[in-house]
Amino acid sequence: MLRLLSLLQTHRYWPGGELAERLEVSPRTLRRDIDRLRELGYDVDASRGVSGGYQLRAGAALPPLLLEDDEAVAIAVALHTAASGAVAGLEQTAVQAMAKVIALMPPRLRRRMEALHTQTDGVPWDDGPAVDASALAVLAQACRDDDVVTFDYTSRTRGGEGVASGPRRVEPHRLVSLGRRWYLVAYDRDRQDWRSFRVDRIGGPAATGQRFRPRELPAEDAPTFVRAGISAMPHRYDVRVRFAADAADVTARFGRWATVEPLETGCRMRMAVDTLDWPLFTLVTLDADFVVEGPPELAAAVVAAAGRLQRAAGQPLPG
């Protein structure tokens, strides 16, 4: 039953024979399980005939929990918060869960989510680029359903300025949360090559309903592909810091967006960035001594920050 529900939640149309084969059950057992899902409140469409099959569609409630409207919206908001990075390590799982919840929401609840999104102001926890939660949901569901996606994209120029590069038509593979940014790994049909796209530069993503056969990614996994692409890009600063700490500890903390090299004593971390605010923040979050090997601008920023903190610690709080 759970395997059946997982397949149906892709919201694609499943021919009955193919679905029974995937589940390794008889057509009669499949029909019985479909009836059980309907009894739980899932709205499953069925078509008869030789090419007949099944498809799950959004219903009037969120079965089998049968949540109240306020509870359903609260869950979506909580998942949105987790997807933004407020809960470390839950970003990927939160986006996947958010895509499932929103896909099952009836129109009235989707309108409430849209109103909440457009009428709420907030401050990003790390001053990172803003990412539209609805765009994440569209892209996550397209990755899950093997659905071709179209969107407008703003590319990065050598001077750091963004310029519109026109519409893209891609086969989405995976969403990757790396540091403060989200990336979509996808096969670009027009350029006939694999690409990684920053989600905050994607505009108006839309699923086309056109299915594709997944291709083999030319990397160990999606995060490795994104990191390789970032390393190959020109950056303003090449950060090099030597830590008096075990390489495994530093990798566990910063390995998603930096490379760590074990040394005879301690380790060396390298990070390619365009601004120094994020490296400066990471240096003070690990309880270990460190030496900035470069660039000089980062060393100066550390000295300035240390002075401010020292002065703040030596003065009583106002009021």
C-alpha cells in the first residue's frame, strides 16, 4: 500500500499493467489496494480498457490525516522555514515534503499559501539570496516526476552583474542545497549538456507535462557536480585558512562548500567566494584556533571583527 501510494504521488498516469508489475502484484490485488486508498480519502482516477490505468489527483482534504485547513497551512509554512536553512541538514528533505504537501492542497489552501508568501516580510537568517518557495516546489516535483521544465534564467557575467540569458528547457535531475544557495542540476536540451542553475536566478519555472527518460549524471552525485562547476568558475577571493583542528571535524562542518586538506598538524580549508562575509562567519563558528593564509582582505576583516567583539565584551550593555 505504501509503495503504491508513493508511486501514485508522482501524479503521473500509471498504466495498470505497469503499476502491477512495479509492485509485483496481480491486477486484482492492485484494484483492491486502489479501493482501500479511496476509502482513506485519496482521490484516485481510473480508466478502463486495454490501456487503462490510475492517477492520483488533489482532493478536498489531505488524507489520511484529514488535517484542518489551518493545520495544513501551518505544516507547509514549517516546511518552508526548514527549507530556507533555519534547521541545518533538513533542507533537502523539507523541500521534498513541501512539494508533496502543496501538490495535494486544494485550490483554496494554495491561495492562502500564496497570500501568506506575498504579504509577509522577513529577514534571511544568513543574508543569502532569496529563493521563492513555490519555485522550489515546482522544481522538486519536476525532479521527482521526470518532467521537462521551462524557465527564464539570469546568468552571471565576469563583472558579477546578472544578465537575462533567455528561456531554458531542461530535464531536471536534482535540487542541491549548498551553503547559502540552492542549485538545480539539470540537462539543458538546447545546449545538449549538463548544467547547474542557481534557483534564485530562475524565473517562472513551469512543468510542461512532457516526461523524459533520466540520463546518467557525469559525476558521482549532484552535490559533487555542483561543487565541480563552482570550482571551475572565476571568483574574486581564494580563501585559505589553516585550522588547529582535526580535518574530519572541519569537513563535517564546512565540507558542503569548501575543501579540507589534512596536514601533519591540523588541516587547511579552501573556499572560492565572491564576498568575504560568509567565510568570516564560518571562521568563528568552529571552536578551534586558526590562521588566515589568504587573502589579505580576509585577514583584515578578521582583525576588524575581533576588535569590535573585544570592545563589545569590555563594555556594559546599554540600559
